[in-house]
Amino acid sequence: MGARVKKFVIVFLSVFAVICVLLMFFAQNLFYYPERGESRYTPKDFGLLYENVTFASIDGTKLHGWFIPSLGEAKGTVVHVHGNAGKLEDHLSSIYWIAKQDYNVLTFDYRGYGLSDDKKPTPKALMEDTKSAIAYAKSRIDVDPNKILILAQSIGGNNAIAAVGSGQKSGVRAIVVDSTFFSYKTIASDKFFAGGLFVSDEYSASRFVKNIAPIPTLFIHGTGDEIISYEHSEKLYALALHPKRLIIVPHARHISILQNKIYQNEVLKFFDESLK
């Protein structure tokens, strides 16, 4: 091999390595769009009492959340696991109505979001943050630890499935998964060519969804979802074991379904039946 050819190969490999590193960085940061700081809007703006709470994740990271007590006698406690963008205030419209229907609600920010510790989000960390939120809810003296329900949206659905499917099942009576993705590799490949090559599926919902049974699980997704195609929920549903249910809503966009009272009532009915 001539000197010129060797030089070309070295330059090519160097450029290729840089491109791979950049693609890996892009792929790994594709999933997180956090906002820091205090929320301007709180449950009080929806006529609800609430308590600012802090609790530690598995590695000691401090997480911030809101505990919203039920307006009436609580049937159970819903742990809300939100999506990958914003902070608590951005997800209030998805949950305020639950507390008005005799359920406590715990919602929290992952690390790097809102007032939680400013640490880097990763698939493992967000799964552990979710596990810790469920454990915190069960530890409260005003919560029945055997009546925990989960409402998880977008990436939160992946986090909740991984958290419950990897061992946090005790006391969980039902899970609602709204508009989540099948796996990190699948959604990364959806977003850019060969994106799945640069992320791991170690903490993907596809690995853990079979382990959730016998906890009843409801998957909901809209055919107009511009962020995550509804086929992701169809694939998770197919892989999950019974009891399970799937609702596909025509034309509904990403995590917009629970703005509709019809589907709010479907979720409440699902929770009510799971507690019987």
C-alpha cells in the first residue's frame, strides 16, 4: 500500500470515527428536552391543593414533585410519569382531572428537569427515578401502598414499563401507557437513518413489557401522532401478556388523547375496575 493510499485510509477512518461519535451523541440526546426552574403554573390554578415533595432516587439524586390529594376519599394513588420535554407545569393538563375524581396524584420531574437535581438524564437514570417515585408514593402515610396506579406518557411510558417490569410491581394495580415507543433503537431509527445503531435497548419497554403481567395494562395512542407512530403501541400490546387493552384513537396527536373527556373516563373506568 502506497503512502498516499495509507494517508487516505487514515483520514477516512478518522473522519468516520468523528462522524460516529457525533451520531452517538445526537442519538443519546435525542430523547431529552428538559426545562429547569420553578413552574409558573401549579395545581392551585386548577382548584387543587398540593404539596411540594422531594425524595431521593436510587443513586441519591434529589427529585422534586407534587403530591395532589384527592378532593374526596381517595380510591387509590396515581403516579404520573411524564414525557421527555418541559417540566411539571407542562403536564398539568394531563392529570388535574384525576384528583377531581377521587384519586391522589403524585407527579414528579426526572433529574435534570424542573427543580430536581441538575444531573444528566439517561435511560437507566430515568428508569430508576421512576422506580423511586413509585416507592415514595407507597411510603406515604396518607397513601394505601396496595392501591398504586400508573399513568405514563411518551418516554414516561417506556420508563414506567421498565421500572415495573424490572421489579417494582408490588402494590401496582394498573398501568396506563399513553403514546410511548417500542424501544430506544426503534424510535432512534425512526428519527434518522441507522440511529438505532448508536443507542442501547437495555432499558427499553420492549425488554420488560412481558414482565408486567398480571398487572392490567392499557395502551392508548393516536393515529395522528407526529412524534411517535401508533405502531409502537401496537407492537408493545402484541408483546404484552394478558390482561391488556389497546385503544387507538383516529387522528389524535401526541399525548393529546387525555384532553378529551371521553378518554379521561376510559382511564378512570380502567382504574376503577382494576381496584375491584
